[in-house]
Amino acid sequence: MRVGFLVNPYAGSGGRIGLKGSDGIRLLNPEIPGRVYRFLSRAPDVEYLVPRGKMGEEYVKLRKRYTLLNSGRDDSTRQDTLIAVEEMKEKGVDIITFVGGDGTARDVAEVAGSLPILGVPAGVKMHSGVFATTPESAGTLLTLFVQGKARVVKAEVLDLDEEEYRKGRYVVKLFHVANTISFANLLTPSKEEYNYSDEIDSIAYFFLEKIMKDDVTYIMGPGATVKRIEQILGLSPNFLSIDIIKGKKVVKYNANYEDLKSLTGELKLVLTPIGGQGFVIGRGNQELGPEVLRRVGREDLILVSSRAKVNKLDCLRFDTGEPSLDLKFSGVYRVIVGYDEYVAISTCSIT
């Protein structure tokens, strides 16, 4: 078994600073090494074919058996990814694993052809269906593939127009249908979109009339259901941003990680799970970084969702950036689906 492995060191760099993506942002993401090592801690002992420098070599040289490719450089671009995947194919790899987000998945799938690909989640959005739920899950999935236990399945590779996304307009396109590998719930489904009915109004009014308190600071996550609460308050939110509200007034629109870390007093998070995937934290809301999440408990998460969306989820998922925090937020949640109506749903088992 020969495994192609590459890293996009810029993936996810726009998440904590509230830019909703990394396209056009040439900032190295300091969280990439941690995600790579979490993956490698579970990955099998096989031969890895890796590009040079920060695209792969830097991470495996003391941890795995590897063959160095001719491609790869620290200041990598999309073209370097395409060249590396082409070289992996020429060398006869059995699967290509990569660390990145939807943009990286799109580049890898463009060249991979029928080869299965597997993403280690490190981007901001990750709507595509080729990503494992966590870096550890990616390592476990790859191990199961080497053992002949994981099956090859088809999955969508999706990507957003990030310029439109940052303006609050959701424009998603299907670019490829790729082969990937799956076992149990280790692979994340593609994101699904739902048409919401008047039920989100009943959710919003219930929250405003029975839950919201004037002396509590509310961190309002992205998504139409959460933003409907803000609209009924007379605010004009971008439905993709994280906003801060206290006393039914906006403190800050489009808050980033630093803004949230500076908050004092009692905090509550108002969030909605991603349709089809079930992610509550870790997809599209990376502004909620570890220092913020350590200040709140499970009881401080207020989850809202249309009944149709939550009924199609098998479980809720958390990818906070720290495994200990993922464990902290595991358990059963009551999701508000109407006026004083709830649906109970548990988090996925952590692998």
C-alpha cells in the first residue's frame, strides 16, 4: 500500500479572523501542524509519498516511512497541489490523502481521476463529502482502508464562491464526483440545504420571549434560523457571520476570534447544526476558537433548527480544534424546533 499525502499550509487561515474562507489569503495557518499530527497519530504504518517542505515532508520525516517527491515547496499555490497529485498518480499510489478545505479537495479531485481521495479537515467550510469528521477519524479511516475494511464510495466535491460568501450570498457549485472511502460515521456527508417554512419564526419568537435575558451576552452563530432571531429584533445581520448581542441590541456584527475572546460576563452560544452534516462547531464558525469555548459549558449552547433538518441528522458533530473540547461538548442536546418544541439528539461517538 502506497499513500499519497499532501498538506495545504494556508487552509483555514481565514477562519479565526472572520473571513469565512482562505481564498486569496497568504497567511500560514498556525493550527495546521496540530491537525496533521493528530491525523498521523492514527494513520497506518505504510509508505507515504509526500511533496517537499510544508506540503508534506516537514510533518512525516520523523514519524512515518516516506518517499520524497520532486514536487512541493513551502510557498505553495494551487498549481503545486495539481503537480504533486499528478506525480503521486505516476508513482502508483493507492489513495491520496490531503489536509485542507473545499478548495484543496477541488484541486486534488481535478487530477486524481478514479483514485480514492480522503480529506483531513482543516479548512473553513468543508461542504464536500470527501472529508473525515476529524483528523483522528481520517487516520482511522485510512487504517481501515489499508486493512481492506473501508469501502470506496462516491462523494460530491463542492466549493463556494468566497467573495460572494463574504457578502452574505451563498453560491455553491458541484465541481466533481470523486471516489472516497467510508466506514460507519467517520466520513462527513455533503452539506444539504433546506427551504425553511414559517417554523423558523416560531423558533425565533420562542427564543426572544422565553429564553433571551437582558444581562446575558449572546454569541449568535451563522445560519438562517439564528439570523431570523436577529431580524425580528430589527437588526440587519449577514446570515453567514457571527454577531454579538446583549440587551436585545447588537454589540458587534461579524465578530472574529479576538472580539469573542475579549467578552466578559455570562455568555451563551446560539447555533444551528449544518444540514446533512450535523456540525455545530467547526464548520463555517471557526471564530469560536478554543479560548472562547473553554469559557462556556454544554448548558450554554442553545441549538435551534428546523424540524426537517434535525430529523435527517444521525448525530451532532463538534470539531473545535482540540479533542478535549470535543469531548467536553459530547452528550445529548435538546434542539429547539418550534415554539416550546424540542427534539433530542446526541453527539456522534468520538473516534
